[in-house]
Amino acid sequence: MTNIRPHHLLCMRAFIGKGYSKEFTDNMRTVISRIQNEKEVNIVFHPDDICAQCPHLEENRKCKTENSTLLLDDKVVEIFKIQQRVYSVDEIALFVKNMTKDDFARICSTCSWYPSGICEGTIFNPGFTSH
């Protein structure tokens, strides 16, 4: 079963092939595909399957940016009432579908990707493409 930390639910929904490196984006595609095939995901509160190819993940499986990453996770947990457990892909889709732009800003405004507008555009505007 695929392990995902809470804020990565939004990252996966917003993913359009951009990332920290080719290895990272290839891994993101693999993880998204695996979840679609498995039809469920295990929510965890530590580095997950997406983190495996992140440049911020250290050899000891600790995140160099863990404090800011935990803030993102905590906001997702608070707004969506997510717990550490297994969810169906349908349950996860409803969290994101029902998210407001205010919720999105509250969760993601401290993320380094937020200023790009890619995530907001992808989540709230079907057919969005970045330049």
C-alpha cells in the first residue's frame, strides 16, 4: 500500500510534471499511478513514498525541511479532519473537491511552490496549463 503524508494529497492533485528533479517527477508519476491502481492510500505523518526522491530527504529518512513540512501537514489535518489511516481514492478526491480557495491559501501559502500559481490553477481551473 502507498504511504502519503497529508499535504501530498494536494501536491498530487496539482501535479503537472514539474518538480525538483527528473527523479522526483518520475517518482511522483509512479506514486500517483500506483494509488490509482490500488484504489486506496495510507495516510502517514512522516516522510512518505513521494519523499523517496525529494532532495530534502536525508539519508536517515529525515526531512531537511521537516518543520515547515509538518506545518503543511497539520493544516491539511485540521481542515480536512484527516487521520493516520487508510482512505479510498474516492474519499481523498472529496477532500480536494470540497476545498475552498481560502482553505487552499491557508494550507499552501507557506509552500515554496505557492507563488508559481501552478497548484491553485491546476486544482481550481480545469484545463489550466502553466507557461
